Amino acid sequence: MSLKKIAGADDLMTASDAGRILGVSVDTVRLLARGGELPFMSTIRGVRLFRRADVDALARRRELGKSARSGLRGLK
């Protein structure tokens, strides 16, 4: 029997993992974190870790923003 881990809201991920979900580079994830758009915690060594729920929420906000902008294009 194999166990499949289900991603939970409090699961932590690296900037690389967050970038994959958001569709952006690791550098962009760092900029989003530094700018306050993506909450993070740091390890003692300075590695930024991101909660799955925060990354998912940002992904939804970014998607909604894209939808709103594309809907406005036809309103000239």
C-alpha cells in the first residue's frame, strides 16, 4: 500500500517550488517576498520558506488580475 501525501495549507515550500506554482522565476518570488506580496519565514541560515496557502492565494489573486485586465481591453 502506498501513501500519497496531500498538500496542506501549512505545508512549507522553497522559492523554487513557489515559483513553479506561480509560473515565475525564483528571483521574482524573492522580489514578491521582499515587496510584501508573499509572506515568508526564514530559517536560521536565511532560506526563505513559503506557506502553501499563501502561495495559492497569491496565484489566485494574480489570475483574477489577469482576467480583469483582459476584460478591460475590449472597452476602448
